[in-house]
Amino acid sequence: MIKELLKSNIQILPQVDSWEEAIKIASSPLLEKGYIEPRYIDTMISKVNELGFYIVLSEDVAMPHSRPEDGVLKMGMAMLKLDKPVKFGNNDIQIVITLAAKDNESHIDALTNLVELLNDDEKIKKIKLAKTNQEILEII
């Protein structure tokens, strides 16, 4: 399921200047395709400012997200892979996966797939080295 959600929503960049910029860029495919409203991105950033870096899932991966009522129109997922890590608090993050969940249940399968991916250190290493979207999809 995660592969289908990410299929046309992967971006690869050399670097970004800040974690805020990483969230904005990672979310842009979802915004452009009408999955989220602009306020969803603003809410994700303000939640991190308020609550801290709870979105950091592992030493390399962050998953910005917020509540469905904060501007989700359709369930979606997008990925930003950075060649050079960006600081999310004390963590050097290279993979930013934005989750837009329409409700509290429909995204469970996607999260299960994501957890399986994150638990596979070899796949995460390969994604960090990947140079193309197709390469990332094949790894997933």
C-alpha cells in the first residue's frame, strides 16, 4: 500500500535549509494534487514548534502529520529524500514522509507498511543512497 501512495509523490533534493522547509517541500505533492489544504502544512509546523520533534521516527526518518480536521481532503503520503541531512532538533534527517490521514483508521495499513520499512535498516540505507524516484520505489 505504501508503494502505491508514494508512487508519484517522491522528491529527491541535495539539501534544504531547515526542517520547516523540509516539511513544506515534502508536503507539496499532496497540496498540488488536492489531498491537503495549505493550512495542513502550517499546522504540522506549528505542532512541532509547540510539542517538539515528536515526528522523528528514527535517526534518519521524520513523519510530519497532523489531525484530519486540520485540512486533509484525501488520504495521501509523500516522501522527500535529502542527500544531505537536515536537523530536526538533535536528529539528522534524510527521509521526510508526510502523512495525510482522512480519518483515524483508513491509514492504518499504510502505517503498518511504513513500520515494516523503517524496521529494515538495509532498505533505509539504500533509500538514503538512492538517486531516482524509481530506485526508491523498487527498494520499497
